[in-house]
Amino acid sequence: MIDFLHGVLSWALPFVLLITPVFFFQGTADDVTPTALVKGYFRKIRSPHKELVLLRGGHLAVMAFPQRFLGELRRRVRGLAPS
């Protein structure tokens, strides 16, 4: 198994600078993209607004719980969109 946490992030810049808002919707039981990896990358992001949203479920949590995902999008993202 590839150790993505050390294999990928070890060569990454100390931080990633973005000018847009960033939202990660992460399944808490995701075996493909482990939450620890996502949290590590998330900490490296510098953005005017960033949020890590943990959803119950695995890699396809947004598909397994579409109503919850839609609710989170509306609550978190919609308010940042220009009118």
C-alpha cells in the first residue's frame, strides 16, 4: 500500500495559496482518501475562507447521503456566492 500521507505530502510546498473559498466534503470512513490525509492537506491551504466538512460515510459519502450534502452546500457555500 502506498503511504500517501508521507509519499505525496512530503514533496508538497509548505502551504498552498488559493484566492477562492475552499470546501472539502470528506467521508469519515473513507478508505480511499483517509481523513488524516485530507486534514493534513487542508492545514496546508491558505485561503480567504476554507472549511472541512466531515460527513458520515465512506469515499462516496456525498452520493450516499445526497440530502445531507445538499443541505451542507446550501448552508456553507451558498452564502459566499455573489448574488
